[in-house]
Amino acid sequence: MSETIQLAQQLLRIDSVTPNDKGCQQLIGNYLEPLGFSIEHMPFGDVSNLWARKGSEGPFIVFAGHTDVVPTGPENEWKYPPFSAQIDGDMLYARGAADMKSSIACFMVASKRFIEKFPDHAGSIGYLITSDEEGPAVDGTVKVIEALEARQEKFDYCLVGEPSSDQKLGDSIKNGRRGSLSGTLTVQGIQGHIAYPELAENPIHTLAPALEQLVHVQWDHGNEYFPPTSLQISNINGGTGATNVIPGHVEVQFNFRFSTEHTPETLKEGVHAILDHHNLNYDLQWNLSGLPFITPAEGELIQAVKQATQSVMGYEPKLSTGGGTSDGRFIATTGAQVIELGPLNATIHKVNECVSVTDLNHLTEIYYQILVNLLIQK
């Protein structure tokens, strides 16, 4: 069994349900320190964060990821206990196998192999690991980035180990993400008896025309990197539960996934304009969880990733900005080139989450080749 698989199993056997790390980062630090990394634990609130660095010069590449995992769901529905890290044939089963402890094991072994072969390599290698990616994401990567920025510690490239692959390992990498803006809209009415509507005001009825207009707006047409901006309603809540009472208010939760064609401000202005046009008595609370970002295809990082994937897998990955958010959104604000490259995403957050052992060994080689491409002078 390869060192990558052994390390992955060690990490996966720790039940680090978000925001708990439960010693994963200590294990990572203990592995990296003998390789020449300085280790800094940076806890914020209940969240564990690890910052590790080897070298003081540029170019500086950082591996980023998270040790927290989502809850397992019904354990009796799993083929194997979700924290047993059982291997069956070529598949490694565990919560976090794909998302994304296995990628961290690949980072570690690739770094060790690279340092042993090139002990006098140029540049620097770093690790930014959090236990707050699957949760609120307020005391993790974003806080570490703030601390690094405050002391003017910058890096050039960041490779996030999120599961980016679609049908086969390395067939897709994320070179950007859409922004995410959520709204909680409360429309006030007048509660009353359903048999006397003239004495009440039904907020569901008054909201309906505005809601109809909102969901049919063409916010933009996207661009060469992003699909069109999308608004989706996730929850509508109103009423007392009784069938004979007109509700006094209705609450609607919605989310924008938006391209670089918009800013949060322009989206907010558009929503408020529609609501005001319909003369609604409303309150609207906004939450911005991430801005859109893009790493240009011609940048050094993407070129290094393409070359590495081609050399190991025999094909180049396609570039994508689809899917949800990741901690890359916090890192991109520093000006670093950011991409996401990791295992297949087919089983993430599911019962029987699993990843191919063969893929993990290949992913380790891809990460190693990326280090070679970026840090070894040609």
C-alpha cells in the first residue's frame, strides 16, 4: 500500500465533523515539520487552522484544504462504517474520502517526494488547512488570510484540493467560482379570518406578482468564463398552520449565483427596484458569502496544471467555474492565482462516499509534477 493511501486512511479514521479537527492538523504538522516546514497553528473561535511554510523566497505555491467533514447521515446505510476507511477493491470508503482529506494526503506525499528529490529547490511551499469549510466558514480560511495579509505574507499560487473531477481524474479543474449572494425577504400583511379578506391583507397575494417578476428577470448573459447569473428561491414560509387564518407575514429566502457581469450592489438595486415597484411593505436582509473570481487560462498556474495532468493522465483538463463556493473565494482576494484540482465529485456528501485508490496515487503524481513545473528552473 502506498504512503498516500496510508496517510489518507489515518486522516479518514478521525471523525472530524465540522468544525472539529480532532487532531488531523497535528498529524499533518508532524509529517511536514521534519521536511523543513515551519508550523503555525492559528485557532479562531472553535475552529482549528494550520499554516505551514517551507522557504522564504518566491515563487510561493500554497496547498489549501480542509480537515472538517459533513455529518455521515444514517450510518446503517453505509456499506462500511463511515470512519473506518475501508478499502474494497480499488475504492476507499469514508466520509471525507473525496471531500477532501484524501487530497491533503496527496499534497503531503507529493511535497515529501519533491523535497527529497530537489532539496535545494527554488521558491516556497505552503499549506493552509482549516476545519471550517463545511460549516459557516467565518473562522477558517478567511481569518487566516486576514492574518497573513496583516503581516504582508503573500503567495503567488494556490492549489485547492476540492473534488473538481467529473468523469475521470483531472478531466476538469475549477479556475474560478461564481459569487453567492443570499436574501431573506419578509413581507408584512394584516392577519385575519380567511372568511373576511376585506378586513385583512394577505402578504402572499401581494408578494406573488413581484415574485413572478423576480424569477423571470434575465440578469445577464454570462461571459466567456461564467454562465448567466441565476436567482433561485429556496424557502417560502407563511401562515400559522391553520386553514382559516390569513397570515400576517410571509418570509422568502433566495440566492443569487452571479458572474463577474454583476456586483452585489447592482443585484441588490435590481431586487429593491422590483419590490418597491409593487409597493410592498417589506424588510430585506442580505448575506454575501463570496465574490466571483477567475484565474486566467494563460497564467503560470493553469499552464503548470495542464502540463502535469497531461504528463500523468494523457489528457488536459477543461476549465470550469460551475458548482458551489469553496474557500478559494477568500484566497483569490489576495491576488494569488487560484485553481481547484482534486478527485471525482460523484459521491461527495453522500452515503458511501468513496474515492479510487488508483486515482489518489495518480493525483499525488500530478501534484508532484505541478511542484516541479513551478519551482524547478527549466
